[in-house]
Amino acid sequence: MRWKVKIAHSALKSMKRFPKQDANRLLFVLEEFQTNPYQGDIEKIKGEDNVWRIRVGTYRILYEVFPSEKSVEVFRVERRSTNTYKKR
């Protein structure tokens, strides 16, 4: 069964500011979430339940996994900086 992937409006909006080649690479990774959101260079965010990040070059995708519903909610996509992992 495939996972449902929901991308927050703010995440899509920030991706529009990225170079087209980078945005396409990020979209490819997001499509892979439909198969398995736990693959790739991922790490659980400390202090958060079911919140993960995946590293895609210099970008980070932060997302929450809902295993019982088999769904993923992407809430932030941004270039890595010192503020990337601040509370949402």
C-alpha cells in the first residue's frame, strides 16, 4: 500500500524560490515518500514525536509521519542553516 503525502502550502512556496534543478530533485524525493518515508539519509528530530528530516544535498525536508494512517505531512523544505531545526 502506498503512503499518502501531503505538502504544506508554505513548503511548496519555499520550493518555488529554489533553482529549478534543485526543486526537481526535491520533488523526486517527495515522490519516493509514497513508497517508503523511512528511506534515504533520514534522522528523527529529537524531542518530537514522529518528526523526521531527510537530507537532500544542502536542503532539508522536515516531515511528520502518521504510521496508523500511512500518511506523511511535509511541513518545511529549506536550505540548511543554523535556524533549520528550530521549533515550528
